[in-house]
Amino acid sequence: MTTLATARPRLGALTAESTFIGRSFIHTVRDVETMLMAVVLPTMLMLMFTWIFGNAIDPSGGYVDYVVPGIILLCAGFGASSTAISVSRDMTTGIIDRFRTMPLRSGAVLTGHVVASLARNLLATAVVIAVALLVGFRPEATPLEWLGVFGIVALWILAITYLFAAIGLAASTPEAASGFGFILLFLPYISSAFVPVETMPEWLQPIAENQPITPVTETIRSLLMGTPMGDSAWLAVAWCIGITVVSVVWGAWLFRRKAGRR
């Protein structure tokens, strides 16, 4: 008696990834409220800091030029945080069990979420910068420096999106993922994003100086406004790469463990 074994076919290179990227883009288009909140909330904060607190912080009226780099990162954080909820929802609604029966790479699911979030957040960042220009933001960057700004912002978005994706995998429910992600959104307030580090209490200054938001903010501020950069750019890139590597490894391990894929 002969037993015939048929091998399950595998999809071609990047076919699965492109499929899940398209799926995530479709979800983004349908979820208009999330996209609007990713733009509206940082914009409202920028207007609040500029028009309400700005004159108290900087009576010369130049606070908008200082705060915009921080608002850009805050915008990126708000946008990326929704990835944790989307990934957690995929893990808890049973859709992953259906994906397990298909001949695809397990990492393709996360790749789809991350790439769609990157594109969505770069668009939101462009909108926030446009609004900032309308309220008095006057950068001095050259076209090459603007390219550097979008490069470092894209690298930061990639890093925190992978981190939020891993958080979504680790959380037991979408609500828990939202709560864990919300904690990370406080990091910009403990950095040089809104006020200089030296104005903070002495015990808080080492924390503000040695967390990723500060060098990323200072790099963007230097490129846009011509302030001294120092070693901020190298630290910013190192933080982004480190967060990305750790998040990818952690996320892959969590996905294999929860989805039962190897």
C-alpha cells in the first residue's frame, strides 16, 4: 500500500508580505477615526502649547520653533500605538488560526501592520508640519536637511511600531495593549521635547538625557533649526536600531509561541 504525501506549497518571495500590507492599508482606509485622531490630537497639543503656554515659556514668541520637533514625535507615537491594538485584535479574534492553515511566513502578518503604520504615520507627520507652518513655525532646513528629518522620523516610527506590535502580541486583550501603549506616550514629556532638560529637577535630568526621545528630538531640532547637534544623531540612530532589533526578536518569539508557528 502506497501513501502519497503532498507538500503544502509556499508562496513566492514577499507575496505574503504584500498581501498583508494591502490588508492593513484597507483597514486603515476604513478606520478613518483612528487616522484622524493620530493627526488631530498632536495638532491640538501643538496649538495648546503654542497659544496657551507658549508665551509663558518663551515670551519672545519663538516657542513654536522649539516645540514642533517634539510634537512630530508625539504624532508618531499616537499613530504607532494603534498598531498594538490591531495586532492584539488579530491574536484574539481567531483570524491567526485561519492564517496558520495557509502556506505563508508567520512574520508576514506583523510586516503588514508595521509597513502600513509607517506610511500612515509619515502622512500624519506631513500634515502636522503643514499645520505648524500655518501657526508660525519657521524652519531653516535645506532640502537635504529636510530629507534627513524624514529619514530619522521614519526610522523612529519603524522602531516604535515594531515595539507596539510586540506589545500587542504580549497583551492578553486589545484593551490591555492600549493601556500598555499609552504608558509609552508619556516618554516625550520626560525629554527635551517640550522644555530644555536643564530646567527639570536634578533627579529627573539623567532620566531625560538617557532615554531615546531626547537624542531623536535634538537631531530633528538641529536639522530644522540649526541648533548644535553634538552626538545626538549617532545616539538617535543607535536607539532606533536597538529598539527595532529587540522588538523584532521579541515579537517573532511571541508570535511563534502564541500562533504555534515555526
